[in-house]
Amino acid sequence: MLKVLYVASEAVPFVKTGGLADVAGALPKELKKQGVDVRVVIPKYSGIKEEYRNEMEHIYDGTINVAWRQKYIGVDRYDYKNVPFYFIDNQEYFYREGYYGYPDDVERFTFFCRAVLDMLPKIDFWPDIIHLNDWQTGLVSVYLKLQHNDDERYNKIKTIYTIHNLKYQGRFWKGYLPDVLGLDWKYFNNGDLEYFDDINFMKGAIVYSDKVTTVSRTYAKEIQDPYYGEGLEGMLQKRKDDLSGIINGLDYDDYDPETDKYVPFKYNVSNAIARKGDNKEELQKKLGLPVNRSIPLIGMVTRLVEAKGLDLVTRIMDELLEYEDVQFVLLGTGDRQYEDWFKGLVWRYPKKVSANIFFNNELAHQIYAASDLFLMPSQYEPCGIGQLIALRYGSIPIVRATGGLKDTVEAFNNYTNTGNGFSFNNYNAHELLFSIKRAIDSVSELSKRQHIMENAMTADYSWTESAKQYKDLYNSLTK
């Protein structure tokens, strides 16, 4: 049986700050269904709920070296949905408020990467593949190749490194190389870890991993271009034969409009138009908007940051609301300038706009279930989960054709009735406005709306196919 150790800095249901946690919770579960002996390892943060912490089995206590420091390591285990999860314990590093952004992150995640490799004999699990994710795990590949090459058990292990967002690379002062990473300067001077005179965890993983993946086919191509490459495009071009894109899936158990506990009126593709109208009226009542099931409702659930295309939204929204009979519902937090701008939009259009400057999972599900259209005009989007949820719930996405948005949203064709959403290519406010108006016109015609909703809700973006592609990639390294 193929054995895989899946390494991440977060995973649902234990800890989540972003989409990585959803992937680390869902992909291993599907791999297990497909016959892979997969196990997951994450740090044991103090923020993990007591209900899980109290049920963990303690496996091991010991110490490991972080350069000249000797640090405690504990390993606990908890099986969740038939998948074993291991938790690397060290109170000094992981018992804090929040998870990232500390001055000693370089030391915290150097420790974590060393601990992942050092724990293997203790848990008696020797994987064929170690699957790494994002910068926090990047040094695992480096240490495997440089410091465990005298042990045949480690020599047999292959590594795959998945880039979820190239923007966050784990970049630190070069002086940490000997003092924290415990590596010789030659690995900096030869360019393996050097990035504009700093250390770069992600670059190290790209150099030393056997295969590199990212979370959509289009993003795998985009990141070899300087516009998207964040300074690593040259290294990614060198590894292009080992670089591939596998689209993230959606956990269809967690996101199902027919069973969703947060949705007042459950529905499926056969009764979606009627039931979504009922859900729309409920949401309008809840948010204090005029109740009208016929008015097109545009939803947006997002972080309020420039990368999500909000500079385009702020340029066109007044014109849209002034001349179109629509309602707009926003949910999210982020940069103060955007939070304040959307509050001002409510003041200008109180009967058309509800801006909810917070995050609430229940309300998010209700927005997906009630909205006719879902807005996601990102500058870049490695994969995106919002559009996948929107498709599942029949909320027709309007996206910019970039990254995973391009791979999952096909523009609707009025003549063939194919396609599951609306998209525009250039990062341009006029193109966004045109796409929104075209989408409003289309969902206002019952026959067109029926076709496009059926196309959206029957598109399969579950984890089944993506997990199969990962399994094939694993197998290609073990032959």
C-alpha cells in the first residue's frame, strides 16, 4: 500500500486561518478512500479545541537540536474520520495566540520541519512520499536531502511540495542560516536558499523537492511569468518539467445545499430556482433589505484586500447600483480602507446594500444559498474556494479569468447554453462592469438561468478527481 505523510501548518477541524486548512483536512480523507495509507502532521497549537486535545494519544517525548539549541518535542495522535493526525508539541513555539506572524517564526518552523523527520522512527511510519505544503514546511525537503542522507530508510523517501500561494515564501534574514537553520553557508552562496540576500524557505523546497505542484493548472503556468512569479519565476522555469497544477477540490460533505444545516430552505438542482428564492427572502429579512425574490442578488464573501479585486469593485459599484435594479451583500474583513468604503456604500444605498464587516460561517452559507450571482474579480487566485462553493450552491460566479478561477469557471454561451459562469480577462473595471451586467441579463431570463444553474450545480469539483491525480503523481515517484 502506498504510504504518504501529509505535512501542513494547519488543517480542519483543528486549526484554520485559510484555504490550506480545508485542503489538509479534505484531501487526505479522500486519499484514504482511494486506498492510500495517508497520515497528517501539524503543530499542536494551544488554539486546538479541548475536545480534540483531551482525546489525543501521547506517543513520544524527547529532544531535538535546532542549530545549537536543544528543544523539547512531544508527539500526540488523534484519528479523525479514519485519518491519523500527528501533532508536534512544544509549548514555547506553539502555545500562543494566533499561529503566524511572530518574530521567531523562522525558529518555530525550522523546529517543526526538523521534528517531522525526527519523529518517523518514533511513530514507526516510513512513508514512500512526504507531501509538503507552503513555506512553513519547506525545510523538510532540505533537511531530508542534506542531513538524513546516511540512513537508507530516509533515502527511499520522495518529496512533493505544493505551493498554495507564491506570495508567502518564508523569507528571513540570512544570519539565521547557521544560527537557527544549522546549515553551512555554501547552501546560501550557491543560490539554493538565497533570495535577494535573505533566506527563503519556499525556494529551498522548490530546489530540493522531487516534484513541485500548485493548486491549479493555470496558476502553474502563471507563476513562471515575472508578473506572477514573485521573484521565483526563474527557479520555477528551471523546474518546469517537475512542476504541475492540480486543482483543489471542495468537500461535498461540508458544502451541500440539500443538507446544509445553515440553509433555511434545502434544495438541489431540480428545485433550486424556487428554493433559492425562499432563501433570498429569508436573507433579505435578516439583513434588513427590501424583501423581493425577483430582484437579482449579488453576493461577495471575501477578505477585503486588494488582491481580491476590490479596487475594481469600488470603481464600478456606485454606477451599478445607481442604474441597475439589484441588491448587493458583502461579508468579510480586511484592510481598513475597504471596510470603510463599503460602510459608506451602505450609507449611499441603504435599500440595496448590506455590508457585513465581520466573518460568520452561518451567514456565509446563507449568502451562497440566497444569492443569484457571486462576485470574485481577483487580481490573482491560485485556486479559490469561493467560486467552487458558489457553483455547488447555484450562485453563478462572475470572475476574472486567472489561476483556478479560469480552470473552474467557463463563460456561459447564450447560443449553446454551455458554461457555468461569467468571466473577463483583463484586470479592468469596465470589463468587470460589463460582465456583471451581462450576468444580470442572463439570470433575469428564466430559461437561461435554468441552463446556467444546472451547469453550475452539476459540475463536479469534489476531491475525487484531484485526489486521483495526486495518487498518480505519488505512484510516478515510487516506480
